[in-house]
Amino acid sequence: MKSNGQRLIKLSLALLLFITGCGPQQNILDEIRIMHTIGFDYIDDNHFRGTVTIPIYGSETEGETRTEIITDTSRTAKDIKVKLDAQSSKRLHNGKLQSILFDETFLQEGVSELVDTFLRDPKIGMRVQLIGVEDKSVLDLLDQTYPIEEHVARYINDLVDQNIEDQNIPKTNLHIYLARFYDEGADPFIPVVKEKDENLKVNGIMTFNEDRAVCKLSLRESFMMKLLLEELNDGGAIEIALDEDENEFTVLRNIMSEANYTFDFNDPSLSLQIDIDFKARINEYSGQTLSSSKLNEITSATKEQIENEAGALVTQLQENNTDPLAIGMHARSKGYDISNDDWDETYKNLDVNINADVTILSTGIEE
Amino acid sequence: MTKSNKVSDDLRRPKESLSEVFRACEKSQDFVRHTLTTQYEQTFTYTFFETMVDGQLFKEQILPVLQKGSFSTLRDVKSLIPIEDTEISADPIEIEKRLISGYIFIQFEKADPYGLLLRAPSVERRAVTVPEVEYSVLGPKESFVENLDVNLHLLRRRLKIAELTVENITVGSLTNTRVSVLYLSHIANSENVNTVLQRIRDIDYDEIIDSSYINQMIEDNKHSPFPQLLDTERPDRVASELSRGKVAVLVDGSPTAITTPTRFIEFFSAFEDYYLSWHIASIYRLIRLFAVLFSIFATSLYVAVLTYHTELIPMDLLSTLVISREDIPFPPIIEALFLELTIDLLREAGARLPSKVGQTIGIVGGIVIGTAAVEASLTSNILLIVVALSALASFATPIYRIGNTIRLIRFPFLIFAQIWGIIGITILSMFMIIHLLTLKSIGRPYLEPIFPPRSNDLRDAFFRLPFSLQFKRSTYVQPEHGKRFSIRELLNKNEDIDEHID
């Protein structure tokens, strides 16, 4: 028993020697400033402006909690932290960073240099959201209060999360961005927000080629991409126009869908068949009654519109040489070699055929 | 090792003659030594300690016989006196021992080297009362008392078989305490029994005041904060442990029994678990285990997260935490130590004070100190909730001893949380688990059924499965007979009531 105890003590002392270097830096909660959002504006080739939002928590004496911003210009991404810290009374802490914003020019010029600094920091979570800002500088967007939510950082983050979770934006975050960025057979995409009256609005997604945004997709196109990318399980909504002159339309909800990718490798130019299995419930119908013939009409209209719009989307992506659908990854997973240089060319000329299999599950309660 | 080798025996030299015994006794004023002359001109010298002897018995049953009779030998006296336990002895050691434990010594002449010993002790016994430490709403309301014979009676009444064996050992060179080791001879593993007997015989100490002395002296690892023997004041619990093949130790003068071998998990099972239906009992056990984990880790996690791991705090909790800590001048560790010590101080003060004053302490501590500390910005109110909850959780353990352990090991966790954050908590947890793995209870694994993993013993560990599934005794006890009842009979019993009616 005694020798056991002694061995334990010796072992623990030895272990203590090994882990002295592991002692983390103290970040006592009330002695740091927690950055919630960081945003970057493009100035010129060598300069950019960095902006962070930090919450100033009010106590009984200091009044309400408010959001403050700190901003400065810099040449490199490493330098900006120093310059921002120079303006802060407490050390800036990036462990709770939730979203990273870029203005439109930045997205077009390439973001990988900046994203790289976040990638290397273990304190940054992989669920951080990269977001594009349309029509406005990031500084202006952050330096503003919005009536719908008190804190701008929270607002932007929840807005994007909500749209990914329940609405039309396909799922993305820093992790997905990086995985697609480093993969030859896929390209990243990020959601875009813009100002709408007094509030903000998610206005579709930007898809990338390498680290440059090349193609902007609307909300409707984003949803088509979501259909092609993800397995929907009771989410999203789509409006189907039946007769535009008569203003006759229907809204389908609770969509369950799954897309299947089948390649035909015998075809010299490679052809791709995408089958969308689409099930939904009718949520809204502008006409009088839903007869079974009407139901057939809705089914075929839905099929037609999904096929057309998804087809147009794929063509648009091919033309811009961006592959957010990860068609390259699908091809590779089926055994096709995409590592050669002419994959880009193959992708551009890929013959994509989309087939939607639409089922209407229920038509709701009728009188 | 034989008894004569013990150091403490040499301190008291055994007396060689009867007069030496009387000389030692006469220094006490409760020692009575009188000579009585009867109507037949016969003299008797009677000797006893008046504080140990039943005076009424002496006056009513012994004195009249002596006064009326005419005796030629002590054997005549012995045959006439209506007391069963009598003995004629000339052994000074024996006579001393008997005098002390309430015998009356009768001689014809003062100088006689021999005399008659009559057993007439006065027994002060507390009534058997309701258990206070391990109270249960359901089930028997008897608890052990200080009198060993009463305690043995309580157990014999519950296990009415001849195989319930009681072995007595006297330990303590000054207290001469009677220690009884109980076991069911046909079920208990003889190795377990012999280990316990051997360890108790090897005890070399002058005073054995309570069973907790024995407990600490026969533990396998005496330096561990974890108790390795279970102590209980409930005779029903001891009876049940005995019937599973365990060994129980009862000590004269102590209202708690020790049972062994014991697993770690048993310290979190209240005996009431067996009186409730199995699902309810299982949930309560899980709640208790959760409470223990919470109690150990809650405060240290608070310190670790607030000091190092800000990114672990959910967004919605962030502002609450920051605001509650904003005006506090101390780092989280000082704040936490301050509150933990306050709570332990309150507990200690409450335990030492009479119950009426104890209530006042509760009010002063809970309401006045708690709220005032928050108002004065000495601690954050969130930490106050965490500390109070973890203190409460540590009291949810049914066995008092393990509750103390849990309160103690919170402090090293706090310090490690301050030094290395969650890494520190992980390191210390690993050490604790390794320590628990090495522990044994009289040679049987302490952490069973987790390690060594034994599925049979899981039936009554984290969960208490229904009695119909408890057909085997736990293997860690290594009982001589593992089977509790026949499963086939049970299956037959489950037939429908109208099965054989056509």
C-alpha cells in the first residue's frame, strides 16, 4: 500500500512537470471585452478596415447593456488586433466570436488571407458564420441600431441562423467554408445580408470560385440550391405560380426532399442525372376548391418549375465556374478522377439533367 | 501475533493477589466492602462497586438469603441464592474483571483467598428510538442503541436462524470494549469473516469508544478520504447485508454497526430504496448520483469556465454572468473559496450547536450572510446559487460519512480548476478514479461493478431492479451460496390464476 502511494505521488509530480507549459492564459470573464462580430471593409489592395462589436454590460450603476464598436484600418490581419486592442480598456477576447462580415468588394477580391488567421486560432469556433454585406460598408451596418433586436451582433447572427435552420439558405459555416475551400471538387458559399428599410434582410447567397465571390444567388435560387444540396425533413416553403395572369398560385410547406446524383461515365462529355424526390403539403391556395384534377395540375406545375429553375441554377453556376453543389465531390465519390487539370473544363460542359418527382402529401383542412 | 506481544498490555501489570485488587479498588469511593454478621454469628464480607450493581436486587434477593441462612460452604450459598450466573473463584484477574462489570463478590472471611461471584449488574439502557441519521419514511423505525445486547437482540429478531453467528472479541486495553462480529455461517465467505476477525484482533489501542474507531482501524487504506466500510444505525439494513453474505461488526457502547465488504455505489443507496417500488428507487438513486457529481464539480467548473474558458458560456447566459460579476473585486477562485468556506462554516456551527440555536444559525447563514454578501458585491448571486445547490446536493447522500468526503474533495478540485481550468479538473478526476480503482474493502474491489465489470452485480447498483431479478447474491461478496431463491419457482408462480381451470 505504501509503495503504491509513493508511486502515485512520484507520478503526479512527474506529470506536473510535463504540463506546466499547458497552463492556459487566464481570461477572467469580467476582465475581458468579448468580441461578438468582426467585420472587414476593403479600402485598397494593401489596406482594409476592421470593425468589431463588443457588448458593454450594464450593471445597476452603469445602466443598460449596449453594443459598442471599435474600428481601425490596417495592412495585415495580424496588425488589426493590435490596433483594436489599443482602443480598448480591457483585452479583446475572440472566444465568443459569432460572425465574420465582409463587404462586397472584399468578397470579390478574395478573403482567404483573413479567413486564414481565424482558422489558426483554436479559440475560434468552427461554427462561426461568414457573412457577406451587400450595398453597404460593414462599418455602417454595424454602427447602427435596429428596432427589431437590440444588439446588432446578435441580430445578424440569429438572422442568418434562423434562415439556415428554417428557411431558404443552405447550411454553411466556417467549417463548411473551409472544407469546401480546400476541396477540389466543391466551392464555398456564404449568406449575404443587406439593409431593408430599418432592418436587415438575408438576401440570398454568394458562391465562390477559390476564395472570390463570383455569383450571387437570390433567395429563390438559394432554396433551389438547398433542395439540391440537403435532405430536407419538414422545412422550407416554396411558392408555385399556376397561372400568373389569373394570379393563381399555391404555397407548399413542410417539404421533405432528397436529391440523388447519378453520373453516366460512358458519356464522353460526362452527363449527370439529378433526381429530386420532393414531398410537400399544400399550405395555401389562392383558387376556389382543390379538386383532384387541380391537384394533378399543381403537381405537374411544381415538377416543371423545380426542374426549370434548378436547371437554370446549375447552368448559371457552370457558367460562372463555381461548384457550390459539390458535383466534383459526387463525381469523385463515384470513382471519377477529378484531380487532373481539365476538371474545370469538364464541369463547365457537364450535361446536367434534373428530374423532380413531386408528391403532394396533403391539402390541408378544407371547409 | 499473540495478545501478549501488544505494547499496551505491558503498561498495566496484571495483579497477582486478591488484596492487591482490593487495594486498587478501594481508592474509588463507589467501592463497597462490608462485613455482615448474621443472627447465627456467621460473617460474610461482600464487595462490589455500587455504581455497577443493581442495588435493589442485592437488597431484596441476596441480603435476606445471607441473613437467614446458615452456611458451611460457599457452595451452599451458591445453591440458595436465586441468581443463575454465579461462580466460585480465586483468580485475582478474573475477580477484578467481574467486579468492574457489576458482580458482587462474597467471602466468609476478609482474608479468604477465594469467594463467590454473583452477577447483579445494573443496566442503564436507552430505549430503542427512531433512526435520526438514516431516517426513512417507510420501513421499520428502530435504530441501534448503545447497548450491545439490545442491538444483538434487534438483529436476532430479524434473522431467526441458528446460522447467525456472533463472535465476541474484547479490544482496547483500558476500555475492554466488547466487539461482536456477526455473519451467517452458511452464506458468508470465510475469508471475509477471518479478515475482519483478524484485523479486529490485531487492534492494539487503549480506548475503543465507538464503532468508528474500529472502522478507521480495520479499513484497507487508512489514508483515503473515501470510507471503505459502511456504517449504519439501521438494524434492518444490517440484517439485509448479513443475508447477502456480508460481515457486520457491532461495538458495545456504539449505536452504529459496520458492514463490509462494501462497494462505492452502496454509499449512495438508502435502505428505503428497498421499501419503494423498483423504478422509483432507481430514479432516486440516479438523482443521488447526479447530486454527488454536481456537488463535486459545480463550483470548480464555475471557476474554470469563468477564469479560462469564456467560449463555453452560452450566449444567453453571458450577460447574466458578466453583470453578476461586474462589481466583484475578487477573481472567481477567491469568490468561490469564500462562499464554500462560509457554507462549511455554517454546517459546522450548525452541527455543534444545540438544535434550538442551530435554527438561528441557519437563518443567519442562509438569509443574512447570503443576501448581504451579494448586496455588498462580495460574491455573485449566480455563484451563491451554485454553491448552495452543491452544498444541498452533498447532503443528499444517505450515509453521513461519504457526504463529508464529498464536501472535502471539492476543495482540491477548486484549486486545480484555478491552476489549469478544465484540464486541471480532468487531471484530478483521473487521479481520483485511479485512487478509487485501487481501493478495496477487506480485499474486495471497491469500484465493482464498474471495475471489475460484473453484470450480475449491476442488478442492484445504479438501479435497483425488482426483487424477482435479485435471484443471485452479489459476486463481490463472494458468498458461499450465491442463489437467493429458485428462479423456476418464480416462473411457476407467474402462471395465471385460472390456468388449470377448464
